[in-house]
Amino acid sequence: MAGAIPLLFVIATLTFLLVQFIPGDPAVSILGPDASPEQYERVREDLGLNAPVHVQYFNWMIAAVQGDLGNSIRTGLPVLETILSRLPVTLSLALLSIAVTLVVGGTFGLISALKGGWLGKSAQVVSVLGASIPNFWLGILLVLVFSLTFRLVPATGYVPFEVSPWGWAHSLILPVAAIALAGVAAIARQTRASMLTVLGQDNIRTLLASGTPRRTIVFKHALRNAAIPVVTTLSFQFIHVVGGAVVIEQVFALPGLGQYMIAAISGRDIPVVQGIVLVTAIMIIIVNLVVDLINAWLNPKVRM
């Protein structure tokens, strides 16, 4: 936790420096290509873009520490306010994808570890497919099959949860399926490997020899120890999901942070890009903190 503040500072600094290399001129994005040089210069002056880079960085950092991420160059709206309005869409996609990844991948990996045979081989095949298929291609394929051919679910759009819980879930079925496949494969592979390792330990063999029921051994002793690397892998999957949301939200026209980010990069909307990266970094740091707490609960040695 103590390293979170320095890490945020480094991320914010790198983000500010890297966005300076985004091609294009914000003044041209605002005024179009037909404005006069004087008009372009006036807009740059109003936006503070004529100031030296270190002055721009200092002003932005001071404002960000106070919770002010500036205003969008394209719309003039406060960046933080717009991000918070779009954040529920991305969080819904990410949390549902993680839930599906954990339940489906963990179950499949556990069964393949306990049963072996063709199930174990199937887990390996699914892992390779999940890691190989691009999520945007899978998303397009799902739209063609389930939306355009069978008309079972909507192809695009998003319904807020407070408007209709069923409509919210219905609008996220295909995006979650497209983005969760790689995670399901990774969690299944990790769960299977962890369970096989734990089941081969001496204490587990001792419990089996003493006549302890196999179900008790698996769910009371083995599963808790095997869950530690699985939880760590799940935190990496959250990062993958947040990164994949940039593409998936475009495919399914979801009004989340990913779609907002692409529009901001296209329009060289620097404050928006910086704000989204900073908020995303905060989310990932929080997830890593939660994972550390879960690992401490699972493994007493971590607490010591």
C-alpha cells in the first residue's frame, strides 16, 4: 500500500510525457483545417499549450492532486465528471468478465485436475484457443451468430442497471463472452496445474492414507492452497480485461472508458487521455491490494 502513491506519481508522469508524442494538433481538432494561423495560436494560448512542457506538467499535476483533471478539449466538459459517468459501463464489463472467468475457468480446471483423461486434454485445447483467438474477432463472430442470425441478444448498446437489470445483463452477454474467453482458458490451466501440485504433496497423501473422505480433502485442504496462484492470475486477468475493453467497447458500441479513450486519442484530447490512464491505474492498484489481502487470508505465511 505504501508504494501506491509513488507508483501513481510515476504513471502520471510517464502518461503526461508520452501523450506529448500523440500526432496532431488539438487546435486543428477544435477549429478544423480551414482556420487562420491567428485562430490556431489563440486556441493554443487558451489551452496553455504554448507554455513549456515542464510548466504544463507542473500545472496539471497540482490540479490532479486536488482532484481536478481539467476539461475536455473537444467538449469542454470536466474530464473527471465524464469519466465517472462512463466508469459504470467499463466496471460492469470488467467485473462480470472476471466473475465468469473465475467460475467457468475454475470449475473446468478443477474437474480436469480431479478427473484427468480427456478433460485434462480439453483444458489444454481450450487454453490454446483462448490465448490465440483475438477478442475483437470473437466479438464480431458472436454478433454474426447470436445477434444477426438467431436474434437472441442485441448486437450493440448498453442498458444501465438502474433502468433495467435484465436489460443490463442482456446487453453485456456478448461483450463478456468475447472478453472472458482468454481469461477462462488461463484460469482453467492455472487451476488444473495448482490442484495437481497440491494433490501430490505429502500432507495430502497422508490424509488420503488415513481414510479422510476425498471430498473433504479437496474442498477443505487442497483447494485453499491451490487458490493462491489462481487469485494472483485472476488479478492479471483484470488488467487484461480493462485493456481489452478498449477494443470490445468499440465492437459493441458500449459507452465506456475504452470508447472514450479512442475518441480522445483520435482528437488529441490530452486531458482525457491523461485522466483515463490515471483512473485506470488507480483501479488496478486497488485490485492488487485486494488480491494481497485475499492471499494473506488464504496463506498464513503471508500475514507473518
